[in-house]
Amino acid sequence: MSLPIEELMKNAGVTALTDLQQEMLQRYPSGKDFILVSPTGSGKTLACLLPVLHHQPVQRGQVQTLVIAPSRELAQQIQRVARQAMPGLATVMCYGGHDIQKEAQQLSEGSSWIVGTPGRLADLLRRGMLDLSQCEVLILDEYDKCLELGFEEDLRLLFSSTKALHKKILCSATPLSNQPWMLKEKEPILLDYSQEKDSRPVHEYFELSLAHAKGNALHARFRCREGEQWIFFTNTRESADFWTEELKAQGWQVLAYHGGLDQSKRERNWFMFRNGSIHAIVTTDLGARGLDVAGVTGIVHLELPLREEEFIHRNGRTARWQQKGMVLRTTMPDMQEDPSYVSHYTWKAYPREAHTPLQAPVWTTLFVGKGKKDKVGKIDLLGFLCKIGKLEASEVGLMEIKELYSYVAVRRDKVKMALSNTHQQALKGSKTRIEPVDTER
């Protein structure tokens, strides 16, 4: 089964295609491989997925499409986009830190799409748990980052195991100087939108001067206004934790996101940011690729990265899908000299006054002690909160159903009522625990 483009677009929440997406759809039927180069936030992921979902009839029982990404966060985002565009698409996620035996079990059930990271996919292949002999399409996202992270050996193994492959699609936010080795057998089609005005995000660059490197100095100059969300970037995990606690002390609802947190906490913290339950998230460059939230107000570089490439990827978390976004860099006394690329941009003094009181986020995230294992789906949870919790559907926000539990966003002013009405009530035949998420756990 494949779907018409109009239906895929409607499912994905897209009313009009970008030039890149249109050109990719038009040229996909050729026998060529593709290299897609376009800024972060310009719709590259959908440009890769739409033509495959449209042209490739889905057949259960064999792996038809393999999608490789350098991080689990980017892999999860790609899976979300694919499933949204084609509900019911059988996909398996494969990444480190996940139960490999569970992945093997899911693979044995015959999913047509596999999405994962190079290291885990290669591990499954070496163990004989993954069969790519019938794979027809391979999408490699952020291929430059995959090579930079040392996955070349794993990638060579994966590519050499796809004997039936007839289409390769490589994506990047920045142009490469050399053609990738995995495409040298035939001349690929290069779709380079990196310099297209309509594809480039619209950023405003501001300099924010602080008296010292403390949360009170930042809070004195900078406030999150109602409805805004910000991403703060640092260069180390320790710095991310430091600034998270500093901002909390000033009344911000803020969480950290970095490789020092276990996977479940990272996923929870990112979900709480996506659903609007917190003002901001403080992250390392782990958050610079693959994390997609529409409407992020802006980026604050508490510390600038050494390389301009990472600077660009960080900034790509805002001004997505042709929206506008702000990019701030902080300056403080006795700071190290700025990287040379800073002079490539025109910086203005940050114009806002920090007199506006910090408003609480509109949403609160609730923990629900049932998940997929209990046969709970989003429709079940929404029905429970509306019927038993007495909420309107508009008062329930994003939901995420995990294996053993779930998260759901509820309007902050309705949480007390919802908790009171659902206390000791049955969901799927038995009582369950529902409470605000404890981020200290």
C-alpha cells in the first residue's frame, strides 16, 4: 500500500510543499541516488520520506526501507514524521541503550521500515538479527555527522549488506567538499538548497551583555515572555547542569538535556519542552541535531561552539519551516576571545527590557502509570481524561505512550480538577496512578 501525496501531506500537517520537497518528488522516479543539502528546519526529513512513502508499496514481512541517523534523538524524530504521514506504518526503532532482544523480536515480526543508529544496526547485523537482503531504499541523514562520529566501519557493513538496494538518499545541512564514498558507483543528483533564500531560516542575531556568569545576572537582563520557549546551549554537561540550577533559582521552569542523563530522563525532559510544560531547556550540542519543535522563540548561546558548523546546527532549532527566530550570544567580563566565525554575522544589542514578570507555562505534564503493555493508546487516554477527568479535548495537549507508562500535557489551570476526578478511577479495567511529573526523580 502507498498513499497519494495529498493524503500524506494532510496527515503530516503540511498545506504546501517547499521547493526542495517538490523537486525531490518530481525527480525521485529516476534511477539516480540523491544528495540533499538544505539548512536545518527547511523540511529535509519530509523531502526524503514523502517520495518513498508515495512510490514504494509497503509490503510486510521484509525490510524495504532503512533509515540511518547519527543519534537516537534524530532517529526518533524521523520515525515520528514517517508514522504521522502514514499512520500504521510498521517501523522498528534500533538504537543503543534500548533493549536489543526486544528489537530483535520486533524485527522478526516483519516490519517494512527500520530506523536506527549505525552502531546498533551494525550490531544487530553481526548477530544475525537483522536481514537487509531485500532492502530497496536507504536514507542516511546527517551523513557527515555519522562519519565524524566514527561510524564509517559500521556504515560500510550496512551498505555492503543491502544487495537489492536501488535508491540511496543522503542528507546534510551543510555542503561537502567531496562526494561520499557510498555514492561513487553512479553519479547522484545533487539538490543543494543551502544558499536558497526561501530555504534559509530567518534569524535575528543579538548580543546579550551579562555582568557575570550567574543566573541572577541573566535573569536581570532576559525574561521568557508568556507563550515563549527558549533553548540554551552550553559546551559541556557540567555547564548545562550549572545553568539549569541557576535558572531554576530565578523561578524558571527549566530542565537539562545532555548525554550525562539516562535515556528515559532525556526523553521525558524533551517531551516536557515539546508540550510547553517548561520555559526552556539547557543542552549541549547533543540537542543541536534532530530535535524538532515548531515555534521555538530563540536560541541562547551561553557558550559558543568552536566550529561554525555546530553554531549553524544549534541555530537551526529555531526559525524552522520559514518562521523567524532569535539567536542570542552572551558576553561577560573576562570571557575568552570569540571564535572567528562570529564576525560573519551582524549582531545587535539585545533590545528587550527584563521588567516582565515570569509567567508560568500554560501546560503541566502528568505521569500516567499505564502504557502500551496495558493496551493503552492515545484515544484511550484522551477518553479517560475527558469522560472521567471532565476535561475538554482542547485542555489536553501532547501525549506520549511508553511501554509501561505514559505522559500527557494538561492545561495548568485544569490539573487540580483532573487529578481530583481521576483519583482511584479505573483506566482499562484497573486503577492507575496519575500525578504531576516529578523531575527530581
